[in-house]
Amino acid sequence: MGKVPPPALGHGNPEIALPMVEAHFDRGVFLPAQGIWLDSKKSKSLAFVSHAHSDHTARHDTTVATPATIDLMRLRMGPLKGTLIPLAFGEARDFGSFSIRLIPAGHVLGSAQCLIVSEAGTLLYTGDFKLRKGATSGAAEFCRARTLIMETTFGLPKYVFPPDAEVIAAILDFCRAALAENEVPVLLAYSLGKAQEVLHALTQAGIATMPHPSISRLLPAYERAGFLFPGLADWEPSAASGHVVVCPPNARGPLDVIPRMRTAVITGWALDSSTVYRSQCEAAFPLSDHAGYDDLLRHVENVSPDRVLTLHGFAQEFARDLRVRGIEAWALTGPNQLDLPLF
């Protein structure tokens, strides 16, 4: 279980330690004083689920999430047992020793950050988040909190994403060029989040599109949230000529029936030049539903916490960078290397 050093003394009186929420990591974040788990991968008695990606969900006894996330969980996981507590953005719920309020995370449809307010102080947990406004995911917001627990998937300075509009334009150019040469453009994108961003761009551009069933089955939740994708073709790879095919990276097998295709992977890791070769594609486009390094720093600045705890990706490296900037920061995942000054 990941642990962090004890909280620093309060900024006002150096002899008085201000309270901070205690947090541990064990396949999810656990707040022992409050008895709640955040994005646990294992079933728990009480858990907040930030969004419906499979690596953040489990079947809990009591689940706190936005209505859209619960809707998507049902579509992906089937009937959900236990108690469901849907919270709209901005709505607060009292749990006795603490309260919860959800604010937008901008990651995928329904994704939320969770503000915990208790006698031990305030804590904001981001889950996966993105400050750039997506066409189908909205924009992240922020609030002040003494402790910030944040995901740091792209927590290195080299990961700064170009404007989404530029990336979308490049994807559309790739598709049009392939279609003009009687090839089938195949876009590899995760079924929840990036796939819908791509579908929105393609349908808005009037380009015939054929999504994989794992993508199509999630679209009712998007439609209930007000996002429409008109004119999509039913999944039939043998009839894909003249269409753009959108499917998850792990579902390429049935595409072998397409005689002439041109493939591209849609991922934030496209900023690494090796991604196009590792993905065995002709192109890679850096459209991400995560915050880049610059937005990670901006979120810390906006929240202005006394302590930052980092998770996932380059958690240790980003925490170190924050400490260099004078911010108390520790990684919840992986060992922390203390920065000792040399005299």
C-alpha cells in the first residue's frame, strides 16, 4: 500500500500542524478516516467512481458517481447491484463525517473530480482529467483544496499536446486522402472517450463512418446526454469501402477482410515518435483525453493546495518537479526519493 510522509506544518504558525486528510493507495485511493475508496479496482463497501473506464470501475456495495458515468457503467458492465448514488455536478451529499461534491474533470463523458470536505481538511481528487475542452466531454473546472490528489499520466515536460483542433484537422486530412485513393481509413481509438471525439469530428465533416460495436453500444448514453452522431453505418468490415472505420486498438482482427486500408492510432502517446511503429500503423495522432504536463502544472496552480499527491504515469517525476518549485508533493504510487540539499 502506497504511503506518503506526514503532512508539513501549517503555513501560519510553524508550531501548529493543520489537519490534512490521510490517504493511501492499494489498487485505488483509500481515505481511512472517511472510510471511502476513490477509483478502486476491487469491490468495496463505499467508493467514488470518477468515470467509466474499466481500470477505474468495480462492482461496489455503494457507488458514488455522476448519472452519465452510472449510465455508461451499465452499458459496459451490465446490471449494477448495490446502492447507486448519482450526483450531478455541483451537488453535495453529506455522509456524516464528511461530504462529497463533484465537479467536471473533462476526461470523458460524465467524468468527475471529487471534493471531500471533513474535519481533517479538504481534499480534491481528480481521477483522470483534461483541461482542454473536448467536443463530447466538456471542460474541467477546479476548486480550492488543502490536499490535491491528481493523476499524472503525462507528467514529463516533453508531453505538451498541440491544440485539439489542429490534431482533428490532421485526422480528417488523413481520412480524406485515404478515401480519395480508394483505401479504407482505419482509426484506432479507445471505445469510450476518444472514439466519440473522432466520431463527432467525422460526422460533423459529413464523412461516412463505421464504428465498432464496442463503440456503438455506448452511444445511447451520449445521446441521452445530448450528443448525436447521425448517419453511422452498421458494423460490417466487408462493406467498409467508402467509410472511415473506427475501432479499439485491440479489435483489429476482423479488419483482415478489408483489402486496402490505411491505419492510424489516436493516442496521447503519439508524441513519442516510436508509437507509430509500435502500433504498426501508417500514422499516429496525439489526441488525448488526459492533461499534458503544462495543464498538470496549471491545475496545481489553480487549486493552490498545501500538499499534492500524485498517481499513475510519471507520478514520482512530477512530484519531484513540484518540490523543486517549492510545493510539497509526494507520489502515492512508487517510492519517493527525498530531495536532500547538499551544503
